[in-house]
Amino acid sequence: FVIGSFQPDLVVTSVSAPTVANSGDSITINYSVTNQGPSANTGGRWDGFFSSTDATAGNADDRDLRGWVWQSDIIAPGETRSYTTTFRIPSHTASSVRPIVRVDAGNSINEGPSGESNNATLGNQMSVAPADISIAVATPANGFPSGPFSLSYTSSNSGLGSVYPALHGRSSLWAISRYYLSNDAVRDTRAV
């Protein structure tokens, strides 16, 4: 006789996202998960959200899009469940991506030897308008060695998107400002 696999096999069967968005916008992704295995999952799982610039899930260009969401429901064999998650698009998102949903991204559910290979599904193409940050610096016309001087700068965004933290879970955006002095307009090894 043949011994088969009796584990659940969770598969993302659909992913839908907006076709156009700006970085920093809140978007909603809808996705469905089907259990193709002969038994129900016995515990919760983490579903992960990523972006891809090509049509392949799981290769080197995939980037974190939202982080992971805990799902605690049980999915019976043959059953399909639908989910919705809303999040802000990070500033580091490329201008043309496809969202990826990976069910059981943390591999907390034993899906047998072949069940883990079909957990990720790509969604539709999404165009993301980025932020375009520029900085204008005002320096004094003259100064003297070892003397104090004032420096001021203004940053502006001329892009459609906004700057939003690239790391999920961060409550605010922070930046480090560094100042260099140079004899010309080039920041190189001679700048201090």
C-alpha cells in the first residue's frame, strides 16, 4: 500500500491590490487561502507580504512590503478563506511591483515535504509613485578658519509619494543630518 501525506496544504489562490498608488499611501490587499491538503491546520500562522519587480516569487528582488500578520483560524480540507489587510506603502518600494502574499511565512504549520513549496502567490502589477526629496543648503558668503558659521537647509518633496518608514512597526520617521566642508562641490575623501 502507499502512504500519503496527511498534512494540510495551504495555498494562496488569489491576491488583489490597487493598480496605482503613491509611496506612503494606505492600500488594501485582499487575498484568499485554500487548504488543498487532506487535513485541517491545527494552529495559527504568520502570513507575509512582499513586493517583487519581476514575475517570480521568492527570488533576490523580493522586498518586505508590510511585514507579517498573524492568522489564528483553522482551514478545513477544501475550504477557502478570504482576508484583507491594510498598510502604508514604504518609501523604498520600487516604481513597478507585484505584491506577494506568502501563507504560513514562518513555517509554523507542518505541510509535509511538498506543501511548503506552493505558499507564495503574486498579485497584479502595481505602479507606485515615489517621493522626490531635494535639499537646498544656505551657507555664509565668507568666514574665517576655526571660526563659527551658520548653516541652514530646507528639504522639499516634489514627488507624488510621501516618505514613510521602510521598517514595519516604526511609529515615526527619523533622519540623521551630516555636514561636510569641501573646497569644491564634490563630497570626496578631501571633504571634512
